[in-house]
Amino acid sequence: MTDHLKNRLLRPETLTALFISVIAIGFLVPTSKLRSISALLPAAMLIGLIVLGVVLLVIDQHKASRGETAAAMTKAPKRVAGAFLLILGYALATDFVGFYVSTAITIPLVAFAFGYRNPLGLAIATVIVVGTTWMIFDFGMSQDFPSGRLWGR
């Protein structure tokens, strides 16, 4: 492998695009074992991630072919690391306290980590996301989200 090609593959956006696509493909496989109604949302979101990953890869490789230098992945790595830790905490909290409680807490925390500080806006966004999710899936489609081990269901 030539040094030029190796450098092109190690660009931050290229690595991110490859990582997103591979992980999304990995998570897409188990959705085939779910009921079709249950698999619809995760499969659609994962396919969307794959498409966005491929688009990011093509755009970044096009920039690399023109000789543009790779931009820094983030200007605030601590903020991004904190947001990823919040997402990991969200996944664990969903298992223990349930989807709705975890989501209601995580949405404003992640937005706050990325610099959005308006309390009213945070509250409105949280109510919209949690309320819409409940209306569509729980109320409209009779799909139960995890209630968490803490509540015993």
C-alpha cells in the first residue's frame, strides 16, 4: 500500500465514516430476527446511518483526491468525549430505569454538553421527543419500551 493511499485512509472523517458504516451493518444483522413491526424503526435508522457513512466517506475521499488537508475532527474533544460517555450511560440506564426516564434525563444532558443552555428549549425538546415517541410507539403501535430492571418488568 502506498504512503499516499495509507494517509488517505487514516483521515479522521474517513475513519469515522468507515466505523459508523461497519457498526451499523453489524447492528443491522440482528434486526432480521425481530418481528417486522419491531424491526422497522431500528432497521430504517441503521440503513440511514450506513447511507450517511458512505456519503461522508465519498465526500472525504473526494477532498483527499484534490489534496485538501484533513480538518481536525473536533475543536472540543472533551465535550465530544463527555457526550459519548452520556450516550453509554444512557444505554446502561435504559436497562436499569427504563427508556422513558433515561431519555428524559439524557436529552437535556447531551444538549447541555454540546453548549445548548436554554432551559425552556431543553424542556420543550425533551417533552417533544419523549412525548412523540410515546404517542407513536406505545400508544399508536402498542409497542412497549424497556421499563428497566429497577421497576421489575
